[in-house]
Amino acid sequence: MGIIQNLEYLSQLVAVPGYEKAAAEKCAGLFKDWCDQVRVDKFFNVVCTRKGTGKAAKKLMITAHIDEIGFLVNSIDEKGFAGLTNVGGIDSKILLAQEVIIHGKQDVLGIIGATPPHLLKAEDAGKAVKLRDIRVDTGYDGQELKKYVSVGDTVSLKSKFNKMNEQKASGKSLDNRASIACLLEILRLLAAVNHENDLIFIASAQEETHLTGVMTAAYELRPDAAIVIDTCHGDIPELPKEVSSTPGKGPEISIGPNLHPKLVAKFFELGKENGIPYQKMVEAGDTGTEAWATQVSANGIPTALLSIPIRYMHTAVETVNIEDIKHTARMVSEFAKLSSEQLGELLCL
């Protein structure tokens, strides 16, 4: 499958943090044709290894998280309305009139209702509804709903994947399925390349909560270096340029104390040498990504962060430019071609 087909397939997988098992197993199937070994670990990370040809091969970990924002059912009343609690960062303003799917004994379609404006009190008009006040209407009464749904069941946003034009696509979970599609494209670009270093691709779990999937994977694997691929905020009118990047102009390469300076400099160099567009982003502290956890795993792992710009993050209509996935894949595949000696030199401060 091509990038757009992979992205559509990946977008529709359901992987609420902590409940990624089914999505991880399906994702693993996409990697099997490209890697020497593919497994799903006990934390639901997908771990894919492509062995290098070098006698002194180093281990390069390339990671992107597979989980998505979602909910758990925390109440069911006698009228059949289900209450929710969030798993991951969700802005309640996006939820009114949204379709969701409750994953119980069987999938149940639900609607998050909204009070009609005619019935709102003047003091409530314009106020954002709080998540604790939101309820899901499934069409069932309470007794019937409890046959299919229990407190603790996961809930995901329902969204159709849309190809907007030849370059742009929209749907749920593109944070971070765009980066999983990028991992697959990197592997395609490296299919005929005899790279010296061992490449370990991770589709990691539970990033949206506490970065815990990559913590366990990095601690187990102890790579010599790591590249984290995630998404970042694509520019929209209300965002300042200092915190957003422009879709279509290549990945955002982060600079700051969370990132290894020589790895970052090498990506700038590779971009210039190969005509790959990129954008710079200064991160003075926590990047809010797996780079933050990876850097301090085990006895410390030199880490770089490349981010694909998407608009409307953590909604059901996240939007990505496919060219940015291609640019990011080219950049990382060029880095993966470095010899063991070249990579070793970068890691020596």
C-alpha cells in the first residue's frame, strides 16, 4: 500500500492508551514484509527490527506512538446516557454533536448531544461545557445499554478519513498515525539499502498519557541513538509562528536541551545536501513528546525529534499534508544510511 492507503487504514484503528493490543497486532502486520523480526511486547509496543550489515553495528531506534486520545465510560444512568472520563488531552469544546463509538461487548454508536441554543440560559450561552457534564446518547435505555456496555469500556471518536485533494487528508488519530505511515515509508525507501546499523522501529503505546510505552521499550532495547517522529501544530490563523509550522514545508526539527546537538545538526546538513525542506522549532524545555522520556531512559540515549505538522490536533478532523510525511521519511532514511563509524562520531561529544 502507498502512504495514503496506509494512512487511511491506520487512522481507523482504535488504540485508546492502555488498550492498544488489537491495533498493535494489526499494525504489526504492516511491518512484517519490511523487517527481519516483528513482535508486540507485553506493553503493546510494536517492535520491528531490521538488521544492519556492519560488524560493529550500532542500534538506532526510530519511534512513533500508535495510541490516540479517547475516553472510558464512567457511568450509565437509567435513561441510557453514558458518562465519560478522558484518557489523554481532550478539549471538551470539540465534543458537542460529535459521534463516538463505545467499544463494549459489541461496538455501540453514540452521539454526544448538545443543548439547543433556544433552551440555553443567557448566563450559559458561550460557555464551554465541562467533560463531567457531557453524556453519550446511544438510543438505548439504561437496562438495554448495560447488555452491551459496562463502566470501564473504551470510547473513541468516530470520524471518516477524507482525502481532501492530492496532497491533504483529514481524519482522526493522524496524531500520530501520520508518523506510523512515515515509518513504513522509511522502510520502503530502505528496502534495497545495505545499511550498516541495526534499525529498530517502534510503534509505541501510551504516549498520550505519560509517555510510558517508549520508556519501557527504550529501557529494554538500550539503543545507541533514537529518532522520535511525532506531529506538531500546523499553522492556523490564531496560532503565533513561534509555536506552529507550515504544512507542506517539511518536518519540524526541534532544537533544545531535550535534543542531542550533533544529531540535530546532522539532520540540518542532510536536509541541505538532499534538497529536503525542513523547519526549525526551538524547544526550551519539555518537548511534550517521546523525546522527553527517551533521552533519559536507561543510562541516557542521544535523541532527535522530527515532527510532521498537522492542523486541528486532538480532534476528529486532524489534517496533514502527505508531502510532509514523504519529506520526513526521506530525511530519516538518509540518516539511517550513515555508517557505524559516522554514527559513532556523532555520539561522541
